[in-house]
Amino acid sequence: MASNDETIRYGAWRIYYDPPPIPIRTLDWTYVHDDYDGAEDSGDRRCGYAPSVEACKADIDEMEAEAIADHDDSRPLMAEEEAMVEAGLQRLLAAKPDAH
């Protein structure tokens, strides 16, 4: 497990330990995309909270898979969708065994 001040890289995402001052431990880990806007009116949802690093990674994988599955080829990708699709594809290519 990461120390409390360590940031974990997961593709274009950062995961870090930042527990809120409440007794519930389900929000201890934060994940955020490198290109996250953060403005309330931006509609950018590339951030979240989870109880563990593994749960953060699962949430990220789910968001990236949804971005790929939900894309309508008749319209251009929004910047945040494009970044998630690219990150997901890069992770898939990196995990693919060498075919040599």
C-alpha cells in the first residue's frame, strides 16, 4: 500500500490518500485525471473517491470502458472523452502480450 503522501500514477490518472475527517473510510482515496477541469459548470466527471487504490482503479477502468462504449461515431469526441479513450487504449496495448 502507498504511504500517505505518495501519489500513484495509473495511466493519465493520479491516485492519492486523502481521508476526510469523518469516521467513514469509503472516501479515503481520491483519483483525478491529469486533464480534469474542476470547474462546476464544465461537466467534467474525471475524478472521484473510493475506499482503496484497487477500487479507484476499478472506477477508472469502468469510466474509460464506458467512454469507449458510449462513443457515437457520428459526433466528434469531447476532449475529456478523447483523453479517456486514449488512456484506455494505451493501457490495453501495454497489457497485450508480445506476439513475436
